[in-house]
Amino acid sequence: MLGVFILHLFLMMTKYFLIVTIIFLSLHVAFGQVRLTSNVDFGENNASDGAYLMSAFGGAYQMDDYLLGGIVQLKMIGKQASLVSVLKFNALKEIELRDIPLSLNAYLMFNRATSSIRETNFGISISNRSRGHFKYVLGSNFRTYAINYSALDKSAADYEQLRIHENFGLIYNISGYIKPLDHKWNIGASITNIDYFLINQATNPLYNAQFLYSLNSKVKLRFESWFKQAGIFNINAHYFGYFFRGGITWQL
Amino acid sequence: MATLKLLILGALVLLITNSCNIFEMKGFVTTHVGVEERFDQSMEWNAEHGYAEISMPNNEYSIIAMGDSHLGGTENIKLFLNHAQDDEVAAAVMVGDLTTGNKEDIEILWNELPSKDSVNYFAIAGNHDLYFDGWPHFYEKFGSSSYYFIVNTPSNNDLFICLDTGGGTLGKSQIAWFSQILEDMRSDFRYCVVLTHNNLFRFRPTTSTNPMVEELHVLLDLFIKHEVDVVVNAHDHKRGEKVFGNTNFIIMDALQDINKNASFLKMNIDASSISSDYIDL
């Protein structure tokens, strides 16, 4: 049974990895630079009801100053509602403001959340393109919680409101690294409310430590350790959870 | 230079507020008594004392609730407790940040409270009640911060669940307990109301924090699956109300004396619905 389960997981992961790879390989053959990404997350928190294991596959396509990307997060082990947990698209435009190299970023994220609830999150931000020791991101996000129609016991028209919006939230990331950002290896740390797949409220910052290593000019490895505390801005901080992430990025 | 001056000013403000018993710097990093330990103690208290059942003679009754009284000042809490003695009021729930966490202020609150024979009052700890190691004093006076009580009328029974979110998270054990309560008991009751200090949604930009998004997903899922009718929060100090599916989410004003817009919440419960009003002070 365990062997069948592991085989099933492997086949599902392979299927999504192949789909993403084929899409971006096609773009690469046709036009410009393509980057493929794969992550594995393992962690646990107060709300996860045990440990979870998630994998993610994504790609980004860059042409001149523009970048378009997408990433899908899949549930491997855990209480998430469905196999496809999160789908995220992002776009980036490199700009210069008074000779300062910056990036203008936008993302759109769909989170399956639970069998009854889904979340849509849209955000725009600006970040530096420095090759120094620090990276900053600052922006705003718009969150919508919605009830899945399948969870309703009456017709949707009988409900006053099936969505709640939280608008103009603050998103941020402050990261510091011991080496310049383009160094072969690096160790860094961040305070942020942004993760690839979850955007927290501005008053719930997350901490992470990163180890980055470039195998060669095309392949980069990353290992991240995330720590989550609740209630920091209640000035009554409590443990909430942690997760570890291992990832690889391959520039074609 | 300007940045350095701002940093120094900020540090001085923090130092002064800390030394004036408003909050502790260590709260940004840790807490005196964590949510799991508080929950264990609450369950011990519940096992020893049981869960309250209030019988009302009529099918229509009221529940009043307040939050953020932040005692010291007692003017508004006195007005609230006066209303609590009205005949149609089944219970008065104090939804956190009742004091500053200092033992003296908990004693001030305790001295204002009427006897349990005249008012069925219930208290939930908020983040401020936990400052300066306030939990032992809160627990000594009020006992559990995670519990439910039941109101019985001639025709129906209603369930009121009080949850401890003073630390910004329910914690694993309390989430599991809450889920089990809803699973086992919800279907036996007409209405289900959840009261907890920390507001779940951000209806406006504010520095007050909320449970983490992952926890919010789980709670919203529970509210939908088990048809929770009303969720009453405090913490944000400013009223707000939104309906989401079956559930009406209400945030109360701060009852604190210095608040010009102080009010408390009155929920009117009858056969057809739960309606609520903010009673301005």
C-alpha cells in the first residue's frame, strides 16, 4: 500500500513537472529566456493538524525587461482540500527610477484553502534590483475570501454575502545577505509577510533564513528555514509554526 | 541623522511605555504563559466546574458583550454592568482586554463585578490581560478562558462558545477542542455564537493583528460547515460588521473610558434571528 501511494505521488509530481516544463521549453525554443523552478516544503503549524509536505513546480519566461511566470503548489501529505493547493501567476517589469534599478511586480494567486473556502489574492509591489547585500519589496495586496458553492446548503442567491474583501493590505520583504546577491553562494535572512503561496496580514511578519548556492551559471539551489509567530503585534508573541523548503532553479 | 533621531525617539517611547506598565518589550518575542498551557489550565477548570447553563423564562432574551475596557477607569464598565442586570439579559460576556494585565487592575475589575446570583458574567482573556504575567491573576478570578455556556428557553437551546485568542492564535489544542465541540454539539442547538477577543478580519487598516491566514482558513471552514450564526470580536477598538455566508462577523468598539465612541453590543435573540445593536455610552 505504501509503495502504491509513493508511486502515485511520484507519478502526479512527474505529470505536473512535465506539463510545466513542456510549456516553458516551447517558449524557450520560440523566443527568450526560460527559468524552471521546483520546491518541496515540509512543515507544521497550529492550524495544519499535523505535518504537511507540499511540492511546487513553476516557470518564468523573460524577454527584455519583462518577465511572466506561474507556479503551482501541490499537496503531497497533509489536510489540504485538494491536490492543487495554490496557483500563482506573476509579472515583472524592470524599470529605473532616478537611475535606481527597480522592478515593478504583480501577482495573482488562487488558494484552494479548504473544501469550503477559497482565497484570491492580488498584489502589486516594487522591489530593488540591487546586486548588493539587501533586497527590499514594498507593495499592497487585495485579498478576497470566498465560499465555495459546493459548501452551501442553500442557493447562492439566498446568501447576503459570499465574499469578504480586505483591500490595500501592506506587503513587504526586507532581506539581508552576507555576500552580494550575485555571489556563487550566500546566506541570508528575511522579515516578510510574503511567501510564494501565502500572503499574511501586514501585522503577521514571518522570518526566514536562506542558504543559496549556484551549481553553475544555470542551476541554483536554495534551502530556506521559515519560522512563524502569531501575535507579534499583539505584543504577545506565540509560536505558530515552521517549515523548511528545498528548491532548485534551472535557467534554460 | 534624521533616521538616527527617529530611532532614538522610538526607543525612548518604547522604554517609557514599558516602564509605565503599558506593555512589555519581551512581548514582541515571547509570552509569559503560552496558549497551550492556558488551554490546559482552562480545561482543568472546566472539568472541575462544568459548563454553565442558564435558563430563561421567555423565548426571547438578550446577551450583552463588551471588549477593550482596559481598566483602570471604571465609569463605562459600571454602565455596562448596570445594563447586565436587566431582566431580559441572560448573560454579559467580557471579550478580552479587560485590564492592563497588572494585578491591581484585575482587582479593580473584580471589585466592580456584581455577584453571579444577579448577573451571569463571563470573561475571556485578551492580549492585554496577559501582559505583565497577568494570566495567573486572570485565572485565579475568572478561571477558564476557553469554554462554552448554554442558554435554555422554553422552546429552544442556544450555544455560546468562548475562545482564547489573547496570543493571536488559538493553538493546536484549542482548535481541535473547538472543532470537536462543533462536531458533537452544534446540531443540538438552535443558534451558535462564538466570542473571542482577536478580530478575525481586517475591515480597515490597523496595527492590531489577526490570527494567521492559515488559521483563519480553518476557522472560516468550521463556521461554514457548522453554521455558526455570529462571531463576536473585540481588539480593533472600532465597530465593524460583515456577513459572510451563514455567519455575521461583529467587531465591537472599545469600552475604555477614554474612548469617545465607547459602546457595548446587545444581541437580541428570538425565534427568527439574532439581531444586534451597539449601545453607545
